[in-house]
Amino acid sequence: MFSLDQHLLNWVMEKPRIKSSLFQFVDVLASLDRSSDVLDHLRAYFDDTANPSKLPRWIRWGLRASTMRFVPDKVVAEAARFSVRQLADRFIAGSDAGELGEEIERLESEGFSISIDRLGEEVAGEQEAEEYRWAYQHILQSFDDLPESEVARTHQRSLSVKLTALDSQFDSLARQTTLQRLERRVKPILRQARKRNIIVYFDMEQDSTREITLELIRRLLGDDEFADWDQLGMVIQAYHRHSTRDCKKILKWCENRNKRLWVRLVKGAYWDYERIIAYRNNWDVPVYESKTRTDRNYCELARLLGDYYPTAKPAFGSHNLYSLSYGIEVARQEDMKPGEWELQMLYGMGEPIQQLLNERGYPVRLYVPYGELLPGMSYLVRRLLENTSNQSFLRQTFHDESEADSQYDSEVSDDPVAPPKREGYRSVGLQNFSKRSEIEEQRLAVDSIQKKYGNNYSLFIDGEWIDTDSTITSVNPSDSDDVVGRISRADPGHVGRALRAADEVFGDWRDTGHDERADWLERLGDRLEQDRRELASWVLLENGKNWREADADVMEAIDFCYYYADQMRRLAEGKQWSWPGEDNIYTYEPRGPTAVIPPWNFPLAILTGMTTAALVTGNPVILKPSSQTPIIAYQFVKRAVDAGLPEGVLQLVPGSGSQVGNEIVEHPSINVIAFTGSREVGLSIREKAGKIRENEDIMKNVVLEMGGKNALVVDADANKDKALDGVIRSAFGYQGQKCSACSRLLLHESIAETFLERLTEAASSLRIGPAADPANFMGPLIDRESLMRIQEYQDLAREEGEVVLEPDVPDDLPDGYYTGPMIVDRVDPDARIAREEIFGPILPVIRYSDLEEAIDIANDVKYALTGGLYSRHPDHIRQVKSDFKVGNLYVNRKITGAMVGRQPFGGFKLSGTGTKAGGPDYLKNFLWPRSVTENTVRRGFSPDEHL
Ligand code: NAD
């Protein structure tokens, strides 16, 4: 009655609309400890199904039983768990070594060889990575307890290793340190495997890990210690465009050195993921986009492996009969010996094919996953999707009974490599740092900028670069001995001249066609894009962002240029409403000279966004940069001018906020003030700008973006791996110095202990050091003053909560402004550290018992900037979307990193004036809307055609 097995899979295929609810329910079930929670989710996922009679019987029964008082919750919950466990049993060989051993014995007695895969959670910290290493070694040891088997004599047992499980800080940017850590953990595994003559395959995971995986295999093959051992295995994914090149490269290398290597050939399991990531980032798609092309490549690679036999020992992994037959034919043609080639299939998948091939005497190895159900869920859901997807050979063969093979179609042409083009604006995307070549180019740029340390830079007024005696010195926060540069400081005379120039040029700039201004902005976007590596280097050296954050800062700046250019063209079209006898025209006009006052924490992005929005809408700008990052401001202005700005349209006046800033803000010719920064300064600017003096006839428009105290709620049923990653990135990315940063973590009390344990472990594994070193996740704080302020908050935190992670930094760092992440548990929602914007890596944790309470706490601050929720409960997601009132709300993802045109950014309450940078309404802040109406009726006659 409760069987979810094949019967259910068949059923799901016929009802695709219920499929996603069912798989989401399966995904969350293992994380629900309490019976009442299981019932609650059952109802949330299935109660409002349009046609309940179409639901599987066990769900219908569960829903009905949950309303009957005499059926205890526990019975319904156990029934659901039992059903899902049955399904899991089909694809997962056991949850402990004992069950696994029994299954291996059974499979081997039937003539299958095996490769064991240990299912696990994503590793959060170095302790967990160590535990993984230990677990792999434990599997190898447990092979000793298995009885001798016929099949294992010819086809040794095997272990499949996931490298990302062995390093919590696996990062292509930290190539050398990642490789060192991996080697340290892999070698003991290999030693043990060699002693037992066990094959070790290194699984190939996402494209971002590909280069390091191949590099590690090459290093191990070249290591003298393993010179006499030839049971190492790699994986080649036929869907990958570089698979042939990778395969040839490594096999040629092996051939030249007389080495042998197992090569498991598969189609590839991360097809959707690779495409989504590539589309999002505007990267070349690394995988073939058509299945037919992948199938064809599979056959070509099988042939290649045949050509390289015996250097290559091929393992043809597939569930597609055509592909497997192709492998068999290659093995036959090359006369491959037993034990030197094999077929591989996944445990529980396409069993009739497994049986058939086994009975015909072909060497079939099963990839056997084992482990706890909870970490195994993502594996299970992937298998379920594969078994029920329309594209799947398995589905077509065993369910639809159609002729499924996609055939080896030699007519198919290669797909285009670039992601599909879309009309209008699209983000330029991040650099792809999983590619060594891109890392090298960025490295060269950093080196070249470091050579420019200590240069002098001018201020800029009315088209003239001006040097003054008084300068602002900008130092590298990673090492205060490094002077990044010195920039001329504007005195009151300069400020006055800048204001006059802006005032005088306003008429001309206003009358310059919007197309011309938008063209200029696109040219600027091109220029920033062309120099993106150089600009990212300035950001990481002057501002202390790590490589990825610096690159994202530059990306956002470029995106602003293209997005606002596009928006300007749209706005300029205006609107027209014609009524009988009446013409109505609605247009926008620039407001006038604009003061732009940006902060230091997005030194290029925010400055570019505010300045270009004002300029493209026809307003001359006086830009007062932050004193912490004036050189980046100079770099921007230089390029903006080079892109073709008339004299006087943009002025750069570095100086202190209280002097230069004040002077600009209060000046009568300033019409708009675009400010991003702290609440205190923002509110004081608003107050000053609000005063209308005797001779003034305008109200200044003040566009304010200020701080936040952003809560991230982690629900009891959240995917803990994803939540953990989201919290780490949101709270400690750029050392917590983002207005959007997670600065309050709200944890459901039922998961608080275990979640915090892992979070602490993960945070303490983060690498801290100079931003120029790409291996560092956390760099310095912006300056000494910030460091002292954060240290005061750290002292306060010790009073206001239970510190579970004390900030700690390595001893050997240069003289920069470093501190480590701090986590403080059991903080009262009214405590100062839970209410004030700290702007550093201090994370207060508040435990809550139900969602209403969490939302109340989250909303109960003076800010409303960003917020987030990790949950798999549909009702909770709905409730938070409606009741958690912030400018930018994120569900099941990190709460930082808003993208231009996708997540218009900005908050309300005391976080800002709700103006949404990077959104469709932003430019209107710099414009007056005008409505012009003409009565076209003359003496009873109207020229309207439609009358
Ligand atoms: P800040 O308020 O100290 O300085 C911001 C800018 O204002 C600087 O250019 C500064 O020189 C200038 N300034 C200072 N005093 C002034 C005055 N009296 N008159 C005119 N200008 C003056 O802020 P910061 O330290 O540079 O940046 C951090 C703050 O910015 C945080 O509070 C953060 O939350 C906020 N921020 C908000 C957003 C957002 O979009 N909401 C984005 C980034 C940063």
C-alpha cells in the first residue's frame, strides 16, 4: 500500500505537475525529526492539489489520516518515511558499513564488481573534510572483512572519491593551497588502496573543479611514491567541450612515461547546473547543449580510449544501450584483456540492462552509493529526476517502451559556444576564475597596479586636471606600509569653481540629446569592461576586497553603464495619451547640478551607478569621493572623461565629508544629492538639504541609501548545507562591510545547536590575509578607525551574548587592519549588537521558536534593507514573502550580491528613500516629470483622425 518504488515512478511520469511537489517533499523529509513536522509538510505540499484523487494512495491516506484524531501523527509520519526509505533503498546500498557489506556480497555473488561512493553533506570546515578522509579510509579497511570473491579477483574492488569532500576551502583561485591540502588528504587513502589492490577513481564534478582535479591526478601519477601502482582512475565527461583535449593530454602524458590509467567515460551529471551558471555569468557554456552531440562525443571518446589502450584502461559508464554497445565493440576491436576494461552503471538504475550484460559475460561494475539518508537525499532526488525526465533513456526504455536511443547522428553540427543572446541589457557577468588563464590575466593586472603605488593624482574641475599642495594619502588596508597613491585635495575655492562650472554647463548638457548621452555611457561601459582587470586590481588593493568581490564590484559598475543607457532610451520615449480633442504628452527633464557622495565599500560600483545615472539623465555632477578610496574614483573619472564628456559636466573634488561634502550639499545650485553611506551622515544631509533659504526656489531631491541590520532566518527544515554557505558568504564576505550583509542570524531553536557547531567550524576555516593573495577569503577592514570600532563591538558582544567563535587572525600578517569572524549566540533581540549596524564580521545569533516570532524580530529594527529565509516549507516561504518587510528579500540564497536589472537594490525605513539602484525607476530620481496638454479643438473642429 505504501510502496513508492517503480509503481510510484511510473505514476509520477504520468503526472508531471505533482512531480516537483513530490520530489521536494522527498528532499525535505529526512530533515524532519518531529512527526508533527512531517504531517505539516505533507499538508503544505499536497493539501491544495487541484485534483486530490490523482495523488498516490499513500499520500491521500496520509492526508486523510492526519485529520483523524485516532490516528497518531507518528503513524502517518512513519508511513511516509517508510515509503521514501523504500525508494532510497533502490538507489542507495545501505546506511552503514554492515548493510553495505551485505549488499556488496550479494552483488559480487551475482557477478558484478563494485565501486563504492560515500554520500555526504557538503563539507563546511576542515574538521569535516578530515572526517571525510577518515571515512574513505574506513571503507577501504572494511573491504578486509569481506569474503574473497571470484569477481573481485579479476576486477578489483574500487573506491570513488569526491575531491571537494576532502577540502572545505576547495577553490580554483587558491590553486596551490587547494592542491597541497588535497594531496595531503588523498595520499593516505591511496596508500591504503594500494596495499589492498583497490582501484581509486576521482569523480569529476562541476566544471569549476575540473582543472584542479586533472592537475591533482597528473601530480599523483608523477609522484615517485606511486610510480609502481597503476590503479588510479579519472573520469571524463562526454558532455564537456574540452573532454577530448583533456583526455588526449593526460593519456599522451601517461604514454610518454609508461603509466597506465583507468578512465571512466560518462556523459556527465551536471548539465542543467553548468548551463545555468554559464548563462547567469555570461560565460561560454562549457558543455554541449544538445544530447545528440554529447552522445556522438561519447562514441568518439570511446574510440579514443581504444586508441590509447593499454595506456588507458577504459570504463564505459552509461545506461544507454547504444553507448554501452559502442564501448563493447571498441573493447572487442582492441582485443582488451579482462581486468583492463569494464562497463559501469549506477546501482539501482536500468537493472534489466545490468542483468543482461552481466549474463552475457561482460564485466559490469556498479557504482554503489552508501550513507545516511539525509545526506543522500540530493543524490536520491537526482536519480529520481533522471528516471522520470522526458529526455532520459531510462524513462523512454522502461516506461514508454519506445525506441529511445538518440542514435549516433553524424549530421548534427556543433552548438554555439556563447550563451544565447537576449534583447536589451544583459549583465557582463563575472570573470571565470575556475580557468587558469583568467586567473593569470588578473594576476598580471594586480602586479602592474602594484608598480603604480605611490603616484600622485589630480582633482578635476571644468575640464582641467589640477594638482594642489595638500593631498589625501590612500593606503592599502592589507598593508598600511603601502601607499596606493596621493590625490589632490579640493579647497573651498575649488569647490566653488566646480559648482559654478556645473551650473554654467547645465543648459548645454540638458539639451544634448538623450541618445548622445546614452551613447557616451555605453562607450564608458565598454571602456570599463576593457579595463576590468586593472580596475579590479585597484579595488582589491585600495579597498581590501578579495578577488571575487573586487571583480563583482567592477562588474556591477559596468552593468550600471549599460543598464542606465538602456533605461534612458526607454524613458526618453515619454508617454502620450490622446483623447478626443486633446493631446497629452508626458516627458522627463533633468533636474540640475547633482552632488554625488558615495561610500568606500563599493568604491567603483556605487560611485559609477550614482554618477552615471545623474549624467545620462542630463545633470552635471560634482563628485566627492570617499576619502578611503579616492584613487578608484580618479580611475573612474579619467575613463568617463576619455569616453567623451564635455568640459564642466563632471568634476572630481576630493576632500573631507564634513567640509567639502557639507559645502556641496548646502549650495543653492545643487538640485539633487545622491548619497550612499551611514545613517548619521545621510540624515544630517537630508536635514541640511531641507532648508530653503531666502533666495532659493527649489527643493533639493535627496536620494539616500543608508545602512541595514539585516536578518537571515534559518528555518528548522532548511537545507543546512545551503544555509551554512549562505550565512558564511552573507555575514563574512568582504569582512561584513556590506550594507546588505547578514548582521543578525535567526536560528530555529530545534537546529540551533548543530547548525552553530558547523557554522563555527566553517567560519574558523576561512583564510584571512592580504586581499592581493587570491587564496584569502577575508581581507582587512577598511582602516584603523574601523578596526578600533569593531574591537569595541567585540567587547560589547562578549557582554551581550555567548561567544561561540572568538575572532582570530594568523600571526604572520602584514601591518593591515585585520580581524577574524566572530559569532555570538543567545543574543537578546534588544541587545545593542542586535540593533546597531556594526559593519564588520560580527554575527549575533538569536534563537526563535516559531516563524511569527522570527518575522517580528526581523522587522523590529529601524532599518529595512535586506533579509532572507532558508526554508523548504511552502507556507513559511509564502508567509515570509508577504510579512518580512525589507527592500530586498531573498529566499534560499545569500542575501548579498544584488544584480543590476535583476534585483533592484535599496531599502526603506531608515535604510533609505526606497529609490532602488539598478531598477527601472532609479533614473527618475534625477528627473522632473512634466505633463503638457494641448486642447486641439478650434471652433468645434478637431483634427483628430479617429473622430
Ligand atoms: P559615511 O556616511 O561615513 O560616508 C559616506 C560618504 O559621505 C563619504 O563620501 C563621506 O566622505 C561623506 N560624508 C561624510 N560626512 C559628510 C558630511 N557631513 N556631509 C557630506 N558628506 C559627508 O559612510 P561609509 O563609511 O563611507 O560607508 C558605510 C556606510 O554606507 C554603511 O552605513 C553602509 O550600510 C552604507 N551603505 C549603504 C548602501 C546602500 O545601498 N543602502 C550601500 C553601501 C554602503
